[in-house]
Amino acid sequence: MKRTFALCLVCAMLCAGTAFAAPRGEELRVGVSIDAKNFDPQNSVDTYSFSMQKQIYEPLFTVDGKTRKLTPVLAESVEILDDHTYKFHLRKGVKFHNGEEFTADDVVFSLTRVTDPSKSVFAKSKGVWIDPKGFEVIDKHTVIVRTNGPVGGWLGSMKHPYAMILNRKAVEEAGADYFRQPVGTGPYKFVSWTKGERVEMEAFADYWGTKPYAKKLTFVVLPDDSTRIIALETGKVDMIYAVPPSDFERLQSSDKVKAVKAPGLVLLHLAMNTDSPKLKDPRVRKAIDAAINKDAYVQVVYNGNGIPGQGPLPTASSWFPENPEKWDYNPELAKKLLAEAGVKDLELNLWVMNAADRVNGATVLQSMLGAVGIKVNVSVFENAVINDKVRKEPEKYDMYAATWGMQTNRDAGVYWQSVITTTSIVSTNSARLSDPEIDTLMDEANHCIDEGERGKVFQKIWDRVNDLHPWVYLCQADELHGAQKDLIGVDELYDGKINLLSNIHYPEQTERVK
């Protein structure tokens, strides 16, 4: 009955829009679980908004998801004049979707806007890197940008949507409505947004780069997992994001569709509250780690679609140790460390989000920790409230199943700044780790632009975090996508759900849009 209802729902939702295009691929339809919230990249904080904005906007530079190398986009090149001064040479002949020419003035407008708290949610984070008075327009296609002192990894940070280039005229004309009237330079141009149902785009005829294959790109919002899977299996959509692990194996064996696995960009970690009297001793935290079989966790919770955590960074990071220390399953060591710490009858409160994998994972953790004498009480909260509770009621939890990812950056410094520094305790440092040595090293990394020297600092931070051990590195779940069997390009999606989709096509599509 549930499957029948889901099929009816799929038909109703899809028939409400345009008919499925013929020939195949002329319209690329992507099923997503969550709608965009906003089309202003300087005022968005969610993955699915970024996923759709990626088709519309472009930055000066990005980091290639596969190679993890810095790659020019709207800038042809950059000269680093000193440790805080960058001279960008911009592409010529680039147009915005409203017909305006892309020039240095748009760079100044966009990067100045991100420093203004009244105009960008990133003003007090990424915006502080930019000196709003440090711009120099040399000519239409050459601009100097200054940062507020040396900023390690600043060019790589442009992978994040905060650095997407906007058109001044479009922003000013739309005013408060700009979030739903986006204008960029990307391969797809925004057409319409039916909230909760679909977002429609069309290929931009004057795009400066390699043209897309599909004339039209439509994101179809299908929140229910079964509905989304059926839409794929019945050919109502060409591909879907967010395939549930429970459906992945079945889709793999289908003769009509395929399931595609990409390396995960998000590290699921068990954040241990270092302010909790029960978890003050690092030996207790290491004992908890030793008691958890991460291989079994990945197998049970994610059907084997992932890898155990390798350390305090996702493996997608531009910097990652060559031979990271392993934290193997060793229940006897766990018991020994607890005894050394003088701990008996340990009882801990674990908070998790109300998502199937977190709830299932909590049950697994209860069992594993119970085997070494640690009792775990699990509390489940809705996604809408759990982050606030972690920030405002830290005395009530001992452990929290947290995630932090690299969908919009590949920089270790940017990642760690959000989760292990004293200043981040008020926001996303759910282990509440406050360590002067880490803070000092982070400050050094944040102001170092020599990548070799910065890597040496990162190694020291890595070692210090492992020594203090505020996290159990549980796993990186794979990104699971579904697609029609012969859809080409889906295997090359390395940026989680924030991928450029202009290369996706069917075998019969031998030419790109002209």
C-alpha cells in the first residue's frame, strides 16, 4: 500500500510540471530530498541550496573535487604580491545571465558585500578575511584584493559559495527579492522556483565555458525516500541524490537503473564533552574509542557503504597525513584504560539526531560500550532543535553523534577552526574542547600562506587532537546516488551533493547545447 501511494504521489508531483522531455536528456531531472531555502549564496547555509546555486554561479577559483587542486574559474590566473595581496587576471568575454559583462567591478562588489553583516551571513566568519578597503581596480579585467593580514588557504576557500561572484545590477534591482531572482555566470540560468516542488533552470546560451548537454535542468523535490526511489525506477527522473543505504544494494542489481557510490565528504564522530566531569580524563575518552568496532559500525549502520574514520579530518582534505595512526577496536585496552583512570560503573548520556542512521548507530554504540561496562542512555531529538540544545544545555549530555564535512571546502584549517577551537565552543565545537596549544597552532596555520610550512603545523594539530582525543572517529559514509542505467557522468561526482551537472548526459547526446 505504501509503495502504491508513493507511486501515485510521484505521478501527481511530476505531472504538475512540464512533461518528461523527449528526446532523452534534453531535460535533466534530478530528484532531491530537500528543497533549496535560498538562491543568494552569501546568505545560504544548507547543502541543497548550495547544490542548486552551483549550477548558476561561479567563483574566481575553486578546488577540484577529484584532484583536490586549486583550479581557476572566472580568474585566469593570480599573482600573490605579498602575504595579503592578490592580483587577479580575469577571464574576458564572460557574461552574466542578465546580459551584463563580467568585470573587476563585480569582483569588488561581491567580495565587499560578504564583509557586510547586514548583507551576508558570512560577514563575521569568512568575511573577516577580506579587507573591504583594500581593493584596486587596475582595469576591467584586473583587480587587486587584499586580505586582513595573511590568511592561510584563502584561495582554496573560494570553493565555498560565499565567494561566488554576483552582478551588482541584478542584486540592486531585485533588492530584498534577490534570494529568489539569482543571476550568475554559470552554465545554467535560473527560470523558476515552485517552493516545495521544483526548481527549473535552462542552459545559458552565452556561457563562456564548455556548454552543458541538457537544455533544461530541473530539481524535483521528493522528500520521501520511497517516492524518490520509485521516481527513478519508473523513469520520471534521471538521477537522484540521497539513496538510502537500505535501497542501495537493490538498485545495484537493477537492469534499468544504477546505484553510484562516491567517497564521503562528511566525518561522523562521537564528540565527547570535555566539560563533563565523567570525561575529563583523556584515558576515559580513549577507552571509549577502543571499545567501538568502527568496521562493524559501518557494516551494520551503513550496509558497508563507507569507511571507518581515519582521524580528525575527512580523507577529502587537501592536507592529510600519509600514514595516520590507527585507532583499532580493542575492548581489553578499553577496560585497562578505564581501570587506570579509576573509573567504575560509568554511565553516559548520548544525544543523537532523529535520523535513521543516527538512531541505529546509537543502538550499536550502546551495545559495544555496554560490553566494557559503560552504560549509555540515548536521547533522540529532532534536527530542528538538537543543535540549539547542544549549544545551550551542554551540562546535560556527555556524548553527541556529530558530523562536519568538506562539501564546500577542502582545507584542514577551515575545518578545524569550526570544531576544535575555543572560539567555536559557542557554535559547532560540540566536544567543547578548549586547548591553548591547539588555539596557538590554529592561529599559526590561519596566518601561514606557505603550504609546506602550513602542512607541518597541521601535523602538530593532528597529533595534539589525537593525544587529547575529544572525538571517536566513527566513519565517513559514502555519498550514494541513483541514476538511469546508461546516464553518463554520474561516476564523476566528487563533491557530495554540490556538483556541477553540465556534463551529465545519455549516450545518444553527442553534442552539447549550442
